[in-house]
Amino acid sequence: MAPLREGRGRWMMMMVPAPRVEDRTRVMMMMLLLRGAEDPRAKQLRQGEGASGMPAIQDLVPVIYNQSEYILHLEAEVKFCKEEVRGIKQRVQVVVLENEKLQSSLTKTLMENTALEST
């Protein structure tokens, strides 16, 4: 999976769709399974009883894989955004330093001109 691609001279994010509601429901069911045997709903899931509309464990494996892929994509997107913010901060610092130099130079020039006019 490549979360970033180059386009028009800069890096752009590839959009990955958010998980579907059904996938989120299945993940919640998987979390229910992980709670343990004391929960009757988990026992029903382990037995693969689909009468209540809950899928069996083997049906949840692709959902978990898709969620893992989506998490990896989001982590890559966060990394990209952090690098972009870091670059913007550096550019802002350069502009601020240049502005301070120009302000200092302008102040010095104005003081020199004022001193010349007063003499």
C-alpha cells in the first residue's frame, strides 16, 4: 500500500475510503469475542450462530485485515502531515529571520538619514 504519490511536483495524499458501518459493527463483534467466555453473545459468535445477524469468526478475519490496512494508511498520512508541518515551520522561521534583518536594516537606514538631515 502506497499512501502517498507524487503529482505536479509535490506529494499528494491518496484518499482511502473510511470503513463502512458494517465493518465497524463486525469489529465491535470481534471485540465482544475477545471479552471471554462469560459473555453469552461471545459464545454465540464462537459457535457461528447467525440467527441474530452476527457473523462467525472466520467472517471477521477479512474485516480485521481491512481495518489494519486502514490504520496503516492513517499512520502514513499522519507521518506525511507531520513532515509537511515541520517544513512549513522551517519556512516560517526563515521568513521571520529575513523580516527581522530587513526591519533592522530599515531602522538603521532611517536613523542614518535622520542624523544626516539634522546636521
